[in-house]
Amino acid sequence: MSLHDDAVLVLKAYRDGGDPGQEELRQRYLDHLTAHPDGMWKACGAGHLTASALVVDPERERVLLTLHRKLGMWLQMGGHCEPGDPTLAAAALREATEESGIAGLTLLPAGAPEPVRLDRHPIPAPCHWHLDVQYAALAPAGAAARISEESLDLRWFGYDEVAEVADTSVVRLLERTRAAL
């Protein structure tokens, strides 16, 4: 099965959990993939799917955020899908592992990862949109983060601190992740 096919299956199965606007976004993503066979890849000028994961440490009630090098914003780990990614979940886990430096992350729910949320946001030309499929990743006990080349900084924030440093998309992702826990 191709990554494109996996994304269609994941999006068809996605349930919004009562989060306003998620059903409309889900349909927009599906329409995009129908109209753009290359909609999984950065080269798709109309926009492309991305995969991300919020790294959480529920025992300490904290999340790991990266200060994105290009955007200068505190965000969850994530980015572009690559040809070697067999699934969207695998792409999210790869990105979270690469950007956090933490081995042994586990996507929620364990055994059958599902997206926690969808977020569509504009990006600079030549492409115009990231259609982000967002997961949650549990950090193993005693996890030590290591900054990557894509980050200016990497830091743990308490649940109650996230709204002070991150935008509303990250705050909503944290809310949905906490509900999933």
C-alpha cells in the first residue's frame, strides 16, 4: 500500500471527538488527495500533507516543544513525509524521534496509532498549505531530549505553560492529547 493510500484510509477512519471544524478539515484533506496524486509530497504546489506528534510525559504533566528554526515558534515535532515512510503514523514517529532525539517514543493509542487532530496552516510560496495530521507520542520514563539541526531550542513545558509560549494550534493539540490520555 502506498503512503497516499494509507493517508486516505487514516483520514476516512478519523473521528473528530467533537472538536469543531475537524470534520470539514478531514473532508478537505480527502478532497485534496483525490485532486492531487502528489498531495503527500513537498513538491505539490497546492499544498501537501505533513505528519507531526506532540511528545508528552504524562507522569510529569509536560510536553516537549521545539523552537522551529525557520518559523521561530514553539511547535510540536513534525514535518514532511518521505518516500521511505510506509504510513502517516510512521512519518509522525520518525519526525518526532529525529527532532526530539528520544528513542522509544510510542504513538497513541499503543498498537494502533490514530491522529489526535488535524491542522491546516499557510506556509510561504511556492507551496501554500500544510495539511498536518497530528499524533501524540508518549516519552519513555527518563527520556533525555537532544536538539536537532531543525531547532533553535528544545524544551519541556508543563501543561499549564503551553498557552504562554505556543500558538492556539499547539494548545488545541495538547487539549485533544490530554483527552486521549
